[in-house]
Amino acid sequence: MKKLAVALLCVLTVLVAHASHGRFGSESISYRVMYKWGLINKQAGTATLTLRPEGNMYRACLTAASEHWADKFFMVRDTLNGTMNQLTLAPVFYEKIAHEGNDDKHDTVRFSYSGNSVKGECTRVEYHKGELRKDEKRILEATGTTVDMLTSFYYMRALPFENWKPGHKEVISIFSGKQKETLTFWYRGIEPVVVDDTRYQCYHITFVFTGAGGKTTSDNMDAWITTSSARIPVLLEGKLPVGKVKCEIIR
């Protein structure tokens, strides 16, 4: 059950977006998280993403929580906060507040830019059963497009899928409070998807996270985003050691 909860959060924080490049107003979108294994198809959690314009910045917030039945095995109550530039969607500040089982974690990343170089000043504080286990600071550096777990959503929204052929890939850097990783978007083509008896034509994308030496840091995940101008992510899916987890849009 712990692996389910961790995978649930990973899937939620990879793609729960509803936006695109350019100026847009306040918005909120919610998803249910389903656990499927054989004949079992049970709701394991929910997630909501909100976006608010403030001056020349956007403030985003993602909240994720496991259902009460899952709390008995492994409780998840996580919040991600972020600030990004309205014009470029470049991240300025990222924060993750995680309550998972007996662990409490608080990560922050403060971004700065010099030409094509990006620096992230990161902190991580971690408690286990109320006892301090980690209190770390580190500097992460990258060149070119760099995002965090919130701004990755919005960057994804602007990708020109309509100009791509199946097999095309886009590679960028991503910072967490712990490490720099490489995030690769693989375009799979256009496919139909049905959610709550509604049929959508969607772009199918696979996400791949790799660390130092090209080693995969988590299982691949897939997302289906409507081909309409709204580009709404209606479904995403990740594999588990037993079964799989799916996030479905709530309309």
C-alpha cells in the first residue's frame, strides 16, 4: 500500500494541468485517482490544481489526498505550491509539503537565471515520527529549459503536438528539493479515450524521468490530452508492482 501511495503522488505531480502559454485567468480542475488490479477498481485518492494570476506572476497549488480506506494503510496529504512568470512560465519558487505515513517532508527550490543557465537553491527538511532526520541545503544547476513539478504541467501544455509525428521527443531538466533529473516527453500519436462515458480525441504522451548516467528514476507514465484548443488532460496512468494507478478528470 505504501508503494501505491507513493506512485499515486508521483502520477499526480507529473501531470494534472489545465493551462497553456499566454495570459489566462483563475482556474481549478480536479481528478480522482483510481487503483486497478484485476477486478479491483477502487478510488484511492483525489487531487485538485488551482491557478491564480498575481501581477506578472502565476501562483499554482496542487493538493493531493488519499481516501479514508487507504489512510488505514498509508495516509497521503500533500501540497505543492509554486510561483512562475506569466509570460515565460519559468519557475521562480517551488515548495512541496508532504505528509506521508509517518514521514513529514518540506522541500523548497528558489530559482535564479543568468543567460541560459539556471540555478536552484534547494532545502529539504524531513521528520520521521516527529524526529528530525534531515535538514539539508544544496545547489542544483542546469542549462536550458528547466522546470519543477508544477511548472512542468504548464510547459507541457505549450508543446506543439499538432506539428509532431509519433516518436518525437522533447527533453528538459527538472529540479526537486533533492536532485536534478531529466524529463523526456515522448509523443505517441492521437488516440480516442473514454472517461465517464465521454469520448475524447487525445494526444498520447509518455513521460520518462532519468537521473545521473541516464538511469531511470521512476516508472514511465502516460497521459492523454484533448486535441481541442483547451488541451485538457483527461487521463493519466502509471504502473505499480501490482496493478496500476489512473487519474481521471472529474467534470
